[in-house]
Amino acid sequence: MGARSVEDSSAVVDALRGGGADGLSAVYDRWSPLVYSLALRALGDVTRAEDVTKQVFTELWTGRGSVEPGHASFSAWLIELACARIEDARAATGAVPGASTEAGRAEGSGEGRSRPVVLAERLVLADGLSHLDPVPQRVLRMILDDLTPAEVAARTGLSVEDVKSQVASSLIQLRQRWEVPTDAH
Amino acid sequence: MHTDPELLALLALGEEVGSEADREHVRSCPVCAAELAELQHVVTLARGAADLAMSDPDPRVWEAIRTEIRGVPTQSPEGAVDVRELAVHARLTPVAAGWSAATGDAELGTDAQGRRVLQVTLHADLPAAGIRQAWLLHRTDPSRRQTLGILDGRHGLWTVEHAIDLDEFGILDISQQSIGSTEHSGDTIVRGELVPAA
């Protein structure tokens, strides 16, 4: 069948509705590291992070008749579901994240956003960045490392205009993948 | 007229771009200023994310999911049917231009009494007239057909008698039919091959 792209909502819905367990497998391969990494950092426990991951993807499967292909950013939708299950896991054990988990450390950052949102933002961004096409990804990473467009051009053989255009386009792509999860519960 | 998104992206990265008029617009326009702020936030996150490593879950998590979904009923408006051991499924696609926007999916499992149960869901704009009928076509001789039953709107749910060999009759076909006709109309909406579920 070949590698199936499951980057956006319609591709995911297509895979889940039409592809059977193979479709879910493709969605799982692409998106489980993001869900698992978030759960692991938020809960600080491998077993509980694995349980959250299993719950999220099982729910994705059982509810696939009602997943909305029109929702622009699949990662935002998935993260919202993952955050809800992470909160359920916390509530179930009565645990409050202490300084020993990354969630606890993030609270001290004083950014004015609540803990799960901070973690989710960083991970969604990292996930988006690592899934850009290879050349634009490399170009963006160099710019983020504070190389000038001229220096990047010299190293890659691209023109300065192409470097700027690629970098802008990559940033817009990351921006579109990103919707701030509302934490207004 | 708002600022070009690429220009905003480059400004967010700290590049010296755009005319004085562009920069003045961004300063004074709430929409563009908000978009610039959002892009700057993405840049900040990206700088921090460059070294952030993702962890892969242990393979046992996928195994647990597979085990779980084998026994899970498909959601349908009629309510969940207790179907276990999902064995076979089909992805249904159109064969004629007139139905090009239609799709469907089908799942065959076993119920608590050991009967084979086939569930079908159509995603299509259906005409008000006529009915939709499901057939199993012979894999090598499509003129040989076994009727399964009539759909209720976009959904179908039937038991499949064990005497029907799915290795022979393994193509699911959904047709648009006039009420009272006994033969396949020739107007297939979607069709697909029943294949083992992973």
C-alpha cells in the first residue's frame, strides 16, 4: 500500500474510516510519539503514560464515525483529547504534579499559561518541526541557530531569496498546525 | 489591506524586511499585530523545540490497542452491536462517475451467538427515490451474486449465513435499486473487496 500520509484531519479521517486497522496503525505510527511524550512528561510515569496513549488511540478508533474532517489542525484536536485523558489520570490518583515532573517545573516558568498547555505547545512545535520536509527543515533549524540567510545560502547552495521564502513558508506551516488549546475548563 | 504573511513571518524571525509603510501598518493594525505576535511565539517555541526529543511508546502499547479494538463495536446511530473478533473489512469506493463522491466501509465480525454480522456504512448523497441494496459478488465471476439485504438509509446490518463462502463471494456491492425489482440494477454506488482485518 505504501506509506500513507496522515498529517491533516481529512487524511486521518480517510485512514480511519476506510483503512481498517491498517489505517489506525498509520495514524498511530505518526502521532503516538507526540501523545506519549506529552503524557510521560505530564505524569512522570511510564505505565500511566502508556495507559493514556492506549486510551487516546482506542477512542480515536471507536469514535471514528464522528471525527470531523473539517477541523483544520489534527494535532490541536489530538492534543486536546490527550490533555483531557491526562487530567483524568491525574484525578484518578489524586496526584498533583510536583517539582519532580516536568509539568511542575513548567509551572514555575511564569509564562502565564497553565502547565499542560505549556508542555503541549513545546511538543506540538517539536513534532511539527521534525516533520517538515528535509531541506526546509534544515534551513529553518539553521536560521533558528542564528545563522543569517546569507550564511544559510552559502552552506546550502540556495539563493538568499529562496532561503527567506522557505523559512517564511515553514514558519507559516508550523503556525497553521498550531492552535492554542483552550484551557478554559 | 493586510500585510503579506511571508513578510510577517520574516519579521517574526527578526529579519529586516518590508518598507516603512509595511512596518507602520503592522504597528497600527490589530489583526496584523496579533498575527505577528503569534508568529513570534512560534519562533520562541521553535528555538526551544529544536533539541526536544520525542519518546516512542513501547510496542506493547500498540499490541494492547489491537487487542482492544478487535472486540469493539462500530459506532452507529442504531446503537452499538455486540460484535466481537473483527475478522474482515472492506473499503468501498465508487465504480461509476455518477457516484464519484461516494464512499463506504464495511466490517464483518461475530456476535455473541457466533453468527457472522456485517455492518455497512455509506457516505453518499442518496436520492430520495428507490432503495439501496447490498450484494456479495463472486470474486472471479461477478455475474454470480448473493443478496444480503436492504440498507436503512446509509446503514446496513445483516447476519451472513455460514454457508456463504467469503473466499468465493468476497466482493461487497451496494446498488441503487427501484423498489420491487429483484435483479441487480447495474447501478452500483460503491464496491469493495472483503479482506482480513489486520
